[in-house]
Amino acid sequence: MFAFYEIGKDEYDNLKCPCLFEFDGDRTYAKIEFDGDLIKFA
């Protein structure tokens, strides 16, 4: 299963998973779930 979720900065900061893009200024935060694995990006 593949899913995309927009999340808040607090959830982004608390996620312990690989990061696709690092935070760099004023951003929108999201996570992608694929077969139970998470990746976060900003």
C-alpha cells in the first residue's frame, strides 16, 4: 500500500524515520508510507 500524508512540524520532528529532503526554511511537511515503511520530507 502507498499513502501520502501532510503532517505538522511537531509530527515531522518526532518521526524516527529516514528523511528524503531536510528542513530548510518555511516548508510544508509530509510523510509517505509504503508497505509499512515511512519516509518524511519537508
